[in-house]
Amino acid sequence: MSTPRPAVPADAEELVELRSLMFEAMHGEARPGPWRGTAADLLVRRLSEPERRLQAYVVDDPERPGRLLSCAIGTLEQRLPAPGHPDGLFGFVFNVCTRPEERGRGHARACLEALLAWFDARGATRVDLHATEDGQQLYRSLGFRGHSTPLSRQRPAADLATG
């Protein structure tokens, strides 16, 4: 059985590596670039906050200290209250990944269950995520269901290059 623990700032580089593996699984590639350093810096800062709004749970590699096998990362968001969401607290899971050679051993489930318990303890009334085909069975087994059709807007590529 996998035993997750809360991530600490020293885990930032490994969390970015797992995030890169997630993008590789989703898109067939994980582009290198400055995003990695920015993500690591952000993780160090956010994982150091006493009142965390970002939380990550990880499973350590028992054979290689400092190496992570799996993670689940999410944020607690304050939105305006609404019917069914009296405090306006929502969770968003944006990174669940297990190293390819370690998949199917319950690591992602253990990390995600810990993250969901963290959201529950803080009163989040809904938790959202974007799922790949590979992850849908896990998420559905933990109570996730389809929701209204999401729409997104992304800045045009030209703006991203100059912004």
C-alpha cells in the first residue's frame, strides 16, 4: 500500500519533473523551457505558506531518497458563495502523475485520496479536474462525474511570446 505524505518545498524539482511526465503522457511531448524554473519557484513559495491554498501529496521512492514516484497537486479556491456552495470554497486538481514504470500500484489513488481529504477538511463543496482517458477510471471511482461543458480562453501565441 502506498503511503502519501504532504509535499515540502524541497520536493519542488521532483514535482516539476512529474508535471513534465504528465504533459508528455497527455501531449506526447513535454516541452522544456522557462516554465520549469517558474513552476519550481512557485511550488517552493506556495508549499512554504503557513495557510496553504496549494497542497500536494507525494509517494517517495523507497529505493532512491529524494525521488518521487507519484503526486497529486491541487488548489483551494475562494469564489463567491452560491446555492450548494455556501462558503464558495472549491478545489481544483491540476496535476496527478505517477512515473510510467510505477503505474498500476495505487500510488496516484493514495495521493489523490489524501488531497481529497485535505479539500474536505477545509470545506470545499466541489472539486474539479481535467481528466485524460487514462485517468478517468480512477477519478470516477473516487466520485468524480461529468459536469457542464467547460470553455477556456487562452492568450494568442504571439502574446505569450511577448508577455
